[in-house]
Amino acid sequence: MVFSRLLARESTLGVDVGSNSIKVVSAEPTKHGIKIDGVAMCPTPSDSVKEGVIVQIPEVASAIQFCMRSTGVKATSAVAAIAGPGVIVRHVSMPRMTEQVLRKSIG
């Protein structure tokens, strides 16, 4: 699973930037599964996100840094999801194949 590989390095940060708030979670793998070791939430700077698009990147970056520092959330890597009007999602049917063949098919 791709997510478990991302978490294998140590703690990983997940960030959700919304129009009203920024949510941050830090997770790390354990032998019993994934452990959430930090959660933080802070307001998104006004007028920095419009229609799901970050329009004031430095302000949002500063807010994320402040949020992490003030709550003590730390991580060695990060995972991001992209949403908004510029994202196109398509469902594709594919035959069964090994991961190696799949990687060659989409690379």
C-alpha cells in the first residue's frame, strides 16, 4: 500500500487547507498500525483561499508554520492532496497486473 510506504520513514504530516481553517495531523507507523501523534487546527488567513485555490501562498505557509509551532506538531515528511477546479478525476478500468507492470504502464 502506497500510504504505508510513505509512513515508513518516520512521522508524516498531513495538511488540509480549507477556506476557513487549516488542519494539520502528524502520524507515524507502529507495529500495531498508524499512531496519530499530533493534531492542530488554526484559522486560514482571510482572502488567502478563493474557490478552493490558495491565492496567497506566503500567508498560508506562515499560518501552517505558526499552527505547527504553537501546538508542537512535527514530522519528517509530508503528504498533500490537491483539490479544486483545476483537478480532473477520471475512473479507469484496468486489467489485473503486478505493481511493477502497473508502474511501467503509468510512468
